[in-house]
Amino acid sequence: MRKVFKTAAESLADTLFDGMTIMSGGFGLCGIPMSLIEAIRLAGVTNLTVISNNAGVDGYGLGILLETRQIRKMVSSYVGENKLFAQQFLAGELELEFNPQGTLAERIRAGGAGIPAFYTKTGVGTLVAEGKEVRRFGDDDYVMETGLFADLAIVHAFKGDTEGNLVYRKTARNFNPMMATAAKVTVAEVEHLVPAGEIDPDHIHTPGIFVQRVLEVKDADKRIEQRTTRSKTEKELA
């Protein structure tokens, strides 16, 4: 099966439809599949449920899909960097399923492992537990959380081969490996595409069996959400 595609649009062809659920890798703006997000915007699909740690920032990352109002619901953990997200949510225009960050990660991992549900102490006695089964084990209560599985996962990797084996770089690994396992179709954009067999098997983070399509994205744009600097001291300036 041919896995390598030349453009983001080609890699997503016949995978997109209105009302679908998409997992989008990344943490903040680190390790996000920006070229694939842009292709989804251009495709014009609507009524999307997007599972992602957050929704990018205003004007970048998943924020561009909020601008076009293509997202109906977000399943997220952190929503504090996007003013448009807050505006749409408070206006009742965007549905939010809020998750503690560790719970979100475990729900995705469980979905990829075929585990339908699990129990956790996180969120017991809070709004997170409302409407969910709470069960007592030993001396403590635990809330049941369900696994997550999507129609499509889009991920960003540092290196990939023509068979879809992926290597992530440092903190850009984040949610990407888990999401790659938890969808019917996984499309990976990679900064460096190499022939099959060139990656040391011990260095592979996501085996190619989970990845259906690969796209090489050279010179990927990498932005910093909040650049924090300090004034140089007189000694450093000397």
C-alpha cells in the first residue's frame, strides 16, 4: 500500500467528512501538524469534533479552524491561550468536553489499546465527575472515564520512513504517539522522510502499522506561544 503523499490535501483525500472526529497531536504549538490543519481548513469540512490538548492560539494551529467555525466541539485539557475559543464557548457556539490533562492522555491511550473504559480518582467530587459512574474500590471513590477513538488522527513527527515508522523529537513527542494509535486513519507529517529500513528499530516511537499516510514537510514552521526574555546585565553587555 502506498503511504507517501506529496501534498497535505492529497494525504487527506477521501478521509474528511462533515461531522467527523479528529485527533490533532501537539501541546500548545509544539509538535502540531500545521500543514494538515491548514489542509482541513481549505477542505471546508464542518461540524467537527476535535480531540486535542488545546486549540492552538488565535490565528494559528487549531485556532484557524475556530476562525472558520469548522469546529463544533472540542475535547480538551487546556483552553487558556485562545481568546476566540473563550468567546465561542461563552456564547454557546462551541461545545467543550473538559478533561484533566492526565485523564485526557489516558483516554486516548485506552482508545488506541482497545480499552473501552477505566477508573481514576482524578475529578471525583468535582464537575468533571458529573453524569459519570462513580465506583468505590477499597476506601476510595473512582470515576469512570471512557476511551477515545477518532475517525482521523493527524500527527507531526521529526522523522519518518516510507512505511510510516515515526520518530518524534524531544517535547514535540507529547500527545502524538498516543493519538497515532487511536484512529481509523492516521496521517503523519514528517520533517525528514527516509527510505524504509534506515531508522534503527530501537529508535522508532510509532510503528508504521498504525500509520496509513505520510507527508514530508520540510522547514516546518515552529512558533513559540509566549517568548519570555530578560534584560541583559551590565556584565553580560560588557
